[in-house]
Amino acid sequence: MTLFPAEATQREIARELYAHARDLPLISPHGHVDPALLANDESFPDPARLFVVPDHYVTRMLASQGIPPARLGVPSVDGSEVETDGRAIWRLLASNWHLFRGTPSRLWTEKVFAEVFGVEKRLSAETADEIYDELSARLAEPAYRPRALFTRFNIEVLATTESPIDDLSVHAKLAADGWGGPGGRVITTFRPDNLVDMEWAGWAGRVATLGELTGRDVGTYPGFLAALRARREVFVAAGATSSDHGHPTAVTLNLSDADAAVLYRKGLGGAADAKDAEAFRAHMLVEFARMSLDDGLVMQLHPGSVRNHNRALHARHGRDVGGDIPSATEYVQALRPLLDAHGDDPRLRIVLYTLDETAFTRELAPLAGGYPALYLGAPWWFLDSPEGLRRFRETVTESAGFYNTAGFVDDTRAFCSIPARHDVARRVDAGFLARLVAEGRLPLDEAAETIADLAYHLPKKVFRLDGSA
Amino acid sequence: MTLFPAEATQREIARELYAHARDLPLISPHGHVDPALLANDESFPDPARLFVVPDHYVTRMLASQGIPPARLGVPSVDGSEVETDGRAIWRLLASNWHLFRGTPSRLWTEKVFAEVFGVEKRLSAETADEIYDELSARLAEPAYRPRALFTRFNIEVLATTESPIDDLSVHAKLAADGWGGPGGRVITTFRPDNLVDMEWAGWAGRVATLGELTGRDVGTYPGFLAALRARREVFVAAGATSSDHGHPTAVTLNLSDADAAVLYRKGLGGAADAKDAEAFRAHMLVEFARMSLDDGLVMQLHPGSVRNHNRALHARHGRDVGGDIPSATEYVQALRPLLDAHGDDPRLRIVLYTLDETAFTRELAPLAGGYPALYLGAPWWFLDSPEGLRRFRETVTESAGFYNTAGFVDDTRAFCSIPARHDVARRVDAGFLARLVAEGRLPLDEAAETIADLAYHLPKKVFRLDGSA
Amino acid sequence: MTLFPAEATQREIARELYAHARDLPLISPHGHVDPALLANDESFPDPARLFVVPDHYVTRMLASQGIPPARLGVPSVDGSEVETDGRAIWRLLASNWHLFRGTPSRLWTEKVFAEVFGVEKRLSAETADEIYDELSARLAEPAYRPRALFTRFNIEVLATTESPIDDLSVHAKLAADGWGGPGGRVITTFRPDNLVDMEWAGWAGRVATLGELTGRDVGTYPGFLAALRARREVFVAAGATSSDHGHPTAVTLNLSDADAAVLYRKGLGGAADAKDAEAFRAHMLVEFARMSLDDGLVMQLHPGSVRNHNRALHARHGRDVGGDIPSATEYVQALRPLLDAHGDDPRLRIVLYTLDETAFTRELAPLAGGYPALYLGAPWWFLDSPEGLRRFRETVTESAGFYNTAGFVDDTRAFCSIPARHDVARRVDAGFLARLVAEGRLPLDEAAETIADLAYHLPKKVFRLDGSA
């Protein structure tokens, strides 16, 4: 896999540019790796549990061709039986490997096989057992334990994602081991979605937990805000430099304290309807922006996913198993209350993501190219792929430039795929920059500086991982 | 015309891949050829009546530059006069041939001239008569009669499209001649739009005809469903393997029998409003899905066309003459009722089309890559072109792979253009796959297998033309 | 900068095609150059006031990285102080020049430096003063005064944009000098937005001015229409061949005279709400179409910009300083009233622009490829860039061809950048056509004819600059 343009002039330039980025450390400011993995540093289980079971990119593709997630070992929440034999799961993957032709999952997986595990053989029904055995043998070796891989992967910093009511004990262990804490290798991210979304089952209970954890009176809206502020302090002390907000839409709202308090009371009283819940979520984004002005956390906004679209899948296997679907997302009117309030304040940093590519030239690049507070996050989820990354640069750069983008974010649960994902992004950026150079749109030396900025310096700076305030 | 990438590496690979698809038989599971053409097997009329009059791609482009369809011989429905001299029509086309630069109509037409008729001369005001005469001479020969061309075109199966109240007598003649029936060369498709769209003038009358044809009491909703089921049986017996549904939107609705019956009665009583009509159409899609579970017909959904947008054109020349315009189409919420009910059932096959490309990465590829029942149909109508076909693969493959797509569908009224259209699709797919190979994203042998699947094996399988249930 | 495809075959063809367009005169039928510039023909002020202060592409990018427009000399409307030292402003630009990597602003500026001023050095903090001094020296020379540059730029005709209540005295001076008037080098465009938008502060006052200027009774709706017609006559006499309409949406409405009069009265009485204002704007587009049938002015529609999105910026610096943001724009239903009334009339010419690229394949190309009155305007504003221009051809050509597009429109305030902008468009079109030639989709000789049409003959004809009616 080179991913470089096939055309010789650009290919040579891309190769040269890529050399400026290839060996730079990985900055992973947003992702969903379980921090316990690195805190406990135990060997990974079998290959199926590493590559198939937890990766919904993989299980959803197999499901789309009629292989139920239960046969792939995806844990059930309804008590129904699921496959537990790793080798059986692996064989299902192998004999359906053709389904992944042309997908990033295939690219990432083959890169991990080759570059992490030294397995160059192509996966197929015939090679399934042999590869399974080879991978299993490697996984048993100490060099394949998480911390060893972390070091070998040249990851400088990895952020995980926790709810404000997470006690951060796992991160405390990491800090105690010299792996966590401010400026550490593994840090947390403040993700308050399940405390601001009244429609999420169990909301009031989680708010109560927040009160217990902080000793604040969360029976009132000011107490709720104070409790969140208190947890942000704890997150900052654990190394967090950003918050993350995954809302159905990008809608923001700047309510008066009194109006916000009314919604909050309705929510606690079980009287909030969908409109109230939307308004509360929207308003809380502006509250979090205000908190960011105080504590410096970079705000990440991830709107536009219809969660649990596949209801049968959700009923059987729960959340985050491949049943979410993107939808059209409006930003220009939606963000206006937030931008009116704080969009011109350069102390604030908001990193915007989208699952709706149509917003890139029409809304997001013009917004990021106009407001000091805004940065564009890397293509995310369904768009985190060679074509998606290429289109991102092609549609964003002319209005926003490179320096209103925030660098690559792997956003993954799959620890072993992190270097592969960053490498794909670096190669695609090299190809894009090579085209600019070949067409006489950018001098080579500036392109070389740019690719290093995109790969390393820019995400480090935008996510405040360089120690700056 | 090679349509292959100009760059030498990819061009060589594309050429090699194309060789794996070039001579495969044509599977044409969806189109609008008049079956009488093949049943009667008479010579085509003059070149204007073959290439201009019935092809609204051609007449609309000329109309857009001020040449009224009447001067192009398009039949009128208001009694106004239209040109009848084929040669005069032909000269108008020829002297405006520059309007078609860069359009697929030009590609297809020139391919047909060259490859079907052996005419290599470029069309222009100067060559108009000469080409007209050459084409006319060929059309008079027996080798240019429809069945001879069908065989020469290497079409394995061609599906036409009929309303449930069509008596299928033309298909019966084809069957009697050894050309039709289940597994035959020419089959029908069940297209019930004019029976489920209460807003389509004459609806109640067509429902009455349906009752007569089936002997069911269509005065009640259960009787209406029974009558449709009866016609599906007849269509299946005539070889149909799919149904087709061309709705204004993708909205589906899963009503109770009682609620559906209320809408049906309102419709028959002339009391249904636009909202009722939309609800009834939406609900009937779920009913048809249920029928498909029983009889195996593959469902095709073609939403998003605003029919008869050009009202003056519609008033003078009727339907299907180039006056329809696409519009934005939402799928994620719209399809939810249908997918909640049957989306995870691998026995069901729904082939989704769009005229709104923005849905490809945002909605359609994620949906097709997640639900067992869903397949993505080929780029359709305004998108059935080199650029449209290329963007389809670029935007769909990474989330849905190749095997959640349903293969190429020519969707044409223009019989002679069928091989040209399939050839364009095969060449564009070869170019796309060549890029994947050249960038190290897919091994050559898998790309070769894939192109044969896309061109032949996959449409045959997805549309159940391989005899499978 | 070649902007041609890097691949050798296409590059050679592009170079050859470009040669057919390179030296053709510039047709600039739509833009925002201040006509006083050419009427007075005074030397340009310093480089900062030429390249930075008035160019909101430049100031917004710098603002997005925290450099307030006041530090860039952008005039304030609230009395706050702004930088006045040209050299200080210039140094800010120079030391942030990396922000413009990959943007069209950088391309245009470097082209102007090199081709207009002979400055080949790269801008940076180090070279800032030297380049400032060189540019300043050039600007003091007579050869760098506006009329001299106009001639050197080979501009055949430049249209500026004026409100109906502009007295056109500047254009009268141009005419007196042999530079303006019908068929002249500098002409005006009729832009009535501030007279049809009741929501624009001061509307009633401007309507009163219109009454005074024309001697019509603008207290009544018929009088208002008569006054507008009178001003159109004056504009036509000053050389105008087109009108321009920048509305928030593309919505049109064909009201009865009585209903329109009601809205008008409400507006004058201060009783119109947002819905009334929208309806009045929408209806006036149909009125202007009717006027165009009489006086031949080509109608330009520029919908889809949310004006003054950045409220803080607007409060401090006023309109047109980079605070506008595009938004999603619907055309198919919105234009229907206008198209129903006059869309099939080939005497009418409507040039449609968009800031929403998603409309190109889905709505705009099908509309322009079907209605005689419609032409597609060039990619505009945020899309007026190499990638935007390329995507325009890729998404529009297959349904609308080349001849339903209206040629390039530079739309600029930045006089010196006009040749650079046209040259970029010619190069990108050469590259697109070269691909068609290389892929066997268009013969070379027709591509050569096409590029000359796109660059020169087509805009001249569509905008009625060839003296035709």
C-alpha cells in the first residue's frame, strides 16, 4: 500500500513529502481505546477478540451480508447466546474477506498484520487457521502487550474518553505508573453527553451520581453547573486538554440562567419533552464554551449521528455496535448562538466534525475560515478513509487553508490500528500536497513544512498538548 | 473512446481489468424498452425515430437551447402539430451536435453509430444527410431487426416494466416464441406506482380495472391487497424477479391494517388529501416488502424525482419527455419504518437508487453497509454517466464495499444504446479498480474477480436471475 | 503555476488547449470594482490598501487566526480605531502568509505580483519590506494607473454593479471619456436588492429616493414598478445588459398585482413581517423577469448567502467584510413559479449561481439542461477556485453540456486580480477538457473550439455583450 497517486511526478513528490511526516510521533487527541488496556497492560486475547468482536466497522459489514453479530461474538444485552469460539469467528471473517475490498478496514487490518505482526499472507478461507495461529503466537509474547506496542507505535499522547461520573481511577493508576497525568502519555477527555442528554435512559440517576461524586447540590441548575465545573477540574488534573460533545445536531442555544433552570427542573421532574431536551443540550454547549474560557479545555463537537438506527441490533447488542447512521447536518444557523456569544474569542477553541460532507465547502470551511474560535476536525468515522481524507482537503483547503484544521484524529476503539490510521492520513495528505506542488500551486519546501504541521505540530498545538494555555 | 485514466500505469491496469468484463453477457434487470419491440421484431423506423424522438435526454438538451420538442417530432397530447419529417428532425440534431459535447448522450450515440451501424463519421450539419442515409440503409436489413440485435448485443436477460393492470399479452407472445417466461430472455417487472398513487389522475379507474382483471373485490383494502398479490403471481409466472417503485420521496410507513383501510376508503371516495396520498404510498412500500418475503420479488426503490416539473412541456407533450427534475432526498428517517420491520431479514432484497448524490457517503452507503436487506442500485438517470459512475464508486465503496451494490442498470428506453451504456459502466469500473490497484489498495487478481462480479455475477445474483430463491 | 494536470498526456493537451484561450480578451460581465477607480484614473494607494484592506478573502483568513480586522486597517463603522500604517498592515500579512497555502488568494496574489508588478520574490516576514517598497514604486508609475492596467489586462468589457438609486454620474463621466456607455468598456449592472428587500434597514427611505429620482408616485405599487422600469431604461442607456439579484434564497412567487400591492403597502407602512418581506422579494423576481422580456436585461440570481453572520464583525466594520456564510439552497421548488411563468421563453435569460455545490448535479444542471431561459453561472465566491471550478465542470457538464453555462464571472472587488482570476478559470477548463480528450470523450478540435467559447464567445453572447437582442 502506497496510497500515493499513480502518476509518476506526483508520486515522487508525495514520497518525498511523506518522508517528512512518516517518523513523527503520533498525536492521538481523541479516541475510544479503553484506558484499562494500558493501565493493566495484559496480553490481548485471541485474534478474533482483537480484530473482529469489538470493531463495529467489521461486524456491520459482515452483518450487511446476513451474518448475524451473534455469530461474530458480539456480546448480547438481551441474554441471547453468542459465539465464543475465537477460531470460528475468525474463519467467518476470513471466508468473507472479499466483502472488505476497497474499504479502509481492509487497509488497516492488512497493515497491522504486516507491520505489527509480520504476517504478510493474504487472509482467506484457506489461510484463516494459519494466520490465526501466527497472530495468537505473537499476542502471547511480551513485546505485544499494550504498553510495549504503545512505545513501538511511537505514540506521544493518547486521549481516551470518559464521562464526568467516571471516577478516573484507571487514569490514576496510569499516572501512578508514570503513564498518565498532565503532559502524560495517556490522558482523558471530558465527555458529558450522558449528563446533558435528558433523553438518554437513566439521566436523572447519573445526575444524582454526579452530585454524590462532587458534593454539590445537583437539585438546582447552578449546583449542576458547579458540579460539572468541579469534575472538569478533576479531569484537567488527570491531564485532559479537551472535552467532547456528541449531539444529534449542531444546534446551540444561549438561554438565560432562569430559562435553563426551568428546563433542568423539568428534566429532573421527568416532565421534559423532546423539545426541552434538545434545548437543554443546545444550551449546555454554550455553557461548556463559557467553562472552556475559564479552564482552557478545547471543545470538540461531533454532531449528526442517528444513534441506534438499527433497532433490532440495539435491542440485542446494545450501543456502539454498528447501528448508527449519519444524517444531514446544518451548521450555519445552528451554531449562530454559540458564535454570537464567543465565536470571535481566540481563547476559545472549538473543533468541529461532520458526517455530512456537503457541509465542507458550503458551511464548515467558510465558518472556520472566518471565526477565530473554530477549527475543523479530521474526517470522522464513515469518512476516515483514503477517499474521505482526500475529499476533505479538496473541499476545505481553499476556504479555510490548512491552519484552520485541527490535524488527524483516529477516533478508534481498535488500539492496534492507530498507527495504520495515522499512516493512511499522512499518505493521503502527502498525495494531496504533491498535487498542489505538481500543479505549481505550492512550493515544495512549504509543502514539506505543511505535512509535518498537519501530522504533528498542528494537532499538538490546537489540542493544547504543547503545554500552552 | 477508452474512458480509461490517461495516466499510463492505471491505463494499462484498467485495460487488463476491462478485458475480464468486456465480453460477459449483459444483464439488464431494469429498463423501459417497449417489449412489443421484441415481440413484433419489426424493423426500426427511420434514424430520427430511433435516436431523437423517443430519447428525452436528447430532446431536453435541444429544448434547453430553444428548439421546441414539437420541431423534434415529440408526439403532442394537446393536438398541436409536430414535425413528422425524420430527415428534418435529424438535421436539427446534427446542426446542434456541439450542445452534446461532454455529455453521455454523445458518447452513447457515437458508440452506437460506430459499433452497431459501422458509421465512423462525425455528425454535423455537413454529414447529416449522409449519416441519415447510411443508418436508414442498415435499419432496413434483417440483421438490424430487434431480435437479431438482441442476440448480437449478447444480452442474457432484459427486464421491461409493466403496471399490474397490464395484461402481459406481449410477454405471453414472447414466451410463446421462446423469448420470455421464467428464466427467459425478456421478462417483466412489477411496477405498481399508478395503483398506489392516489394523486395520479385516474387512480380509482385503474383500481377498478385491477379488480376486474383479478376478480377480487377491490372495494375493500384487503381485497385490494389480494388483487395485487394475485397480479404479482401472474408477473412471477411471466418471469418477473423484481418490482419497481418510483415514489416522490423515500418515505415509508408501517400502518395498522385498520389505518391503511381508512386511507384506502378515503382515496376511493375521492376524499384523500396530499398527506393521505403520501401516507398511503409510504405504507404500501412496507406492504410490498411483506409480499416480497412471500414471493421473492426484489424491491427496487427509485425516489426523488419531481415529475412534470416543466408544466408547459407536460401540458403539450405529456409524461416522460424530459420535464422531470431531481430533488433532495432523505433516506435515514424515511426508510426507518420499513427497516425496523424487515431491514434485518436477509430474505428481503431492497435495491435503493438515488438522484441525490449527497446521500451516498452520508446515508446510503452506511445504510447498505449495515442492513442485510439493502443493496445500492447503480447511478441512475442524470447520474448514469462517466463522472456519475466514477463518483458512485468513490463515495460508496469505502462504507458499503462492492458487494452491497447491485450492479449496473441501464434504465433505458433506447434499445440500441444498451450495450454502449453497459460498456461505459464496465470501463469506468475498470478505471476505478485500476486506481485501487495502482495505489496498492487492492491486489490485481482480486480486482479482476471484482470487475467480473460487478459486470455480471452480482446483478444476476442480487436480482435473482440465477434461479436462486 | 500551471494548474494543468501533472500527468504528461493531459498536460500536453491542456497546454495546447489553453493556447486557444490565453490571449482572448477578458469579458467581465459581473463584478464589484468601484467605477470611480476608472473614472478618476488615479494612482492606487499603497500595497496594503490595494491588496489587504479591501479584500475580505484576505482579512477573514487572518481574522480566523485571531488577527482582528482593525489591525488590518479595515474601516470601522462604530468609530473604533483601526490601523492606518500601510507598512504595518503589510507586515502582518507577510508574517502570516503560510495561512494562505492552498488557497486561491495566494494563487491570485502571487500571479499579480509576478505578472503585473514583476515581483517574483516569495512573500515572508523577511521579504515584506522589500516587496512593499517595490510594489509602492510601481504603483507610483503612470503605467500602473487603472486605465493603463485595464488596457494592459486586455479587458474588453467590465460591468460594475449599481443600485437603481445610484445616479450613474460616475458612469456618465466614463461615457464622456469614451470609456462607458452602450458597447463601452465599462458598463453598469442593475442591482435592485436594496429596493426590494424590506428587511434591509432604510428601505422606505431608498424607495422615496427612487420616487424623487424618477418623478413617479412610489406611494403605489404600480408607481414603484414604473419607477424601476424607468431606472432600467436609464441603466440600459448607460450600457447595462444585465440585472443582478442577491437574495437569501432562490424562492420566487408569482402574485397577482393586487396581492403584491398589499405587501408593498404593508412594507411602506412598516407593517411587513419577515414572511411578507420574503414573499415580496420572491414576487419581485418574477416582475423583473417580465421587465427583462421587455428590455432584454439578462437576469442574474445569486441566492444562498447568510449576510452578516458574524454579528460582532458586522457591528464593528459593517457589510461586505467577510462575515457572510453560505447556506443550503433549494432551487427545484423555489424557482417553479418563475419557470412556470417564463421558463420556456427563449427571449428570457436567467443566469443562476450557487454557493451550494450539492445543487449542481441534483438541481441546477438538470434545470439548465431543460429550460430554455436558464444558464448556469460560474462557481462563485467561496467556489471560485481551482478545485471549485474543476468540480463545476465535472458535475454540470454531463446534464447541461457546456452551452447552458454562461462563462466565467470574476465577481471581484480586487481590480488587479481580474486577469489572474480569468487565467485560473481558463487553465482549469483546459485541464478538464484535456481529460475529456485524453479519455476519448471529445475530439481535440472540438475541445479547442469549446475552450474559446467558454473563455470568450459564450459569456459575450449570454450576457448580450455582442450587441444581439
